[in-house]
Amino acid sequence: MSHGPRSGLAAVSSALLAMSRHLEVRDVLKTIVASARELLGAQYAALGVPDDHGGFAQFVVDGVSDEQWRAIGPLPRQHGILASMLHEARAERLADVREDPRFEGWPSAHPEMSDFLGLPIRDGDEVIGALFLANKDCPKPDGGCGFTEDDEELLSILAQHAAIALTNARLYERSRELTIAEERSRLAHELHDAVSQKLFSLRLTAQAAAALVDRDPSRAKGELQQVAALAAEAADELRAAVVELRPAALDEDGLVATLRTQVHVLDRAHTAHVTFRSHGVRALPAAQEEALLRVAQEALHNALRHADATRVDVTLDKHGQGAVLRVSDDGCGFDTRVVRRAGRHLGLVSMRDRASGVGGALTVESAPGKGTVIEMEVPGG
């Protein structure tokens, strides 16, 4: 095996564990590239996932600064040596990539590369990516490649496990898409039921008020006040549903800003006072951030629609390398010993599944008339 800076079984094991730790495709790609560059002692590493239009759906690099990457310009196309690896599904080990007849040059801001090692990443007969390294950090033989046969063998092992990790990440993202679709369907059904009931009551009350206007004006006034109250409740239901149906801006704004925005909207939409506070939380793995957001939304939903709470407090604080979310309310509470009924009614089962799915834990404290506290802890990355 390669005698790079971190050669040996322990280094390989560490790289493979790092790959299996992530669920998001982008995180998996970054981990594969960083692991390959470190294991084989290369100056540069990259991994491209091809699309069906001659380009790359995703292209991840390691060893290039963000400023340099922006200066390089658009993503590369499937041409030259990259195309050869993708279309012919074979390894490429070159003493100087610039002297290969397939080399077609690169943008002016692109770093200079000489010796080159590249491998296709395959899932069965399908090539799902190309992984390559450049500029081995070692003395090079005259006219020879710094990368050895042992390096190629090690990269081949890494590429095989990368295929598994990438396939699993894709399956996870697909399952998450289906879960989101199911959640939207559930919310649409819930919205239809809740608002339909409010509007039906509003119509009946308005009809009663119209019938009473001439013969009992005082009672008609009371009915009209009830119409106003029902209309306000229907508006609350609609606003809350819009918040839950709107795609979360996690990618653009991050977890803290997204939670703060949603809490602010809910505070304005409901009569209950809803607050948010956060301290010291840094960016977490994407899967953990989404799980925290969904649990917070479910807990807020319970407090505002089922618990008759007048105050709901949401906090998100740093905890070790991870974070802890806490949603507490002063509502009617429930008997935690009645797990089956309460769990189904309040979505506790799905919340526990979300927590455990990202290596976290969920605790629930409640009692009739004493409010509820839901706390979720995640380990970070």
C-alpha cells in the first residue's frame, strides 16, 4: 500500500468511517475527496458526478481555495481524460497529464498539475463518478509518475467504498423527498379539515346573525362577534399551514435563522406568545439540521394547535460538538405514561425516529395541566 502521510490500515479505516458517517450526497462527496487526497499525499483531488448532458451534476475539489475555485469559472465538461475515465471506465495513471494527447488545456486560473491518478466510481455496470488526484507529494523519478501501482490499488479500494456511500446517500435523499411529499399531503389534509370546519361554523353563525338582525339586534351583535372570532381562527390556521408548507431555507439561511423566522411568523399568527433564543450554535451536518427543524415544527404544531398554550419558548444551544433543541409550553400537557395514545396524537413516534435517525436523542416531559417540554440533542459532526 501507499507510504503517504497517513498510510496503513488505521488511515484507510478512518477514511471509510468518515464516508459512512454522512447521509447528504454533497457531504459524502467532500469526504471522499478529502480522504483520497490525504491518504495518497496529493496536492489536489476532485470528484465529478456526470449528468446526461455532457457536463457534471456535481463537482467537488480539495486542495483549491474558494477564491481560486471561483476564479477558475464554470464546471468542466466531460472531455479529454475525464471523458475517458467516464466512458471507458478505466483507471488513468500519468507521469504528466499535460503531455497526454487527450489533454485539452484548462482555464488560466487553474492550478498547474503534472502527475495524475484517476479512477471511475462504479455501481455495478454504471459509472456514477470520476475520482482523480494530481501532484503527488514525493520525489518523482525522471520522467515517471509519482503515483505508484500501490496508490492505484488503494484508490481503487476507496472508490469501491465511495460507490457504496454515494449510492446510500442518494437513496437517503430520495427517501427524504418521499417523506416530505407525505408530510405535505398530511398537512394539506389537515388544513382542509381544520379550515373547512371553521368556515362551516362561520357560515352558520353568519346566517343566524342575519336572521336575528330585525327581531333581536343584541343577539345578532353577539353572533357577529362570533363570526369575527371564527374568521380570525381560520386565518390563524391558514398562516400556520403556510409556514409549515413553505420549504425551509436551511441551505440559504442556516438552522438558526430559519427557526428564528418561523417562530417570528408563528408569534404573529397566533394569540400565544412564541419566543426563540439561540447561543453558540455553529453549522451542523445537513441531516441533523433538518431533523432539528422538523422536530421543532412538530413540537410547535402540538403546542399551538392541541395544547392551548399561551406561551411557547424555543431554545437552541451549543452542546459539545453538537446542539440541543428545547421546546417548552405552558399548555394542558398530557400523561406521558399513556405512550401509545399520546405518541400517535402528538407525533412523538416520528420525532423520536427523526432524532435516532441522525444519532440523536429525544426526551419528553409532560403532565396534565403542567405543560410540555420536548428536548432533542444531536452529536454534531
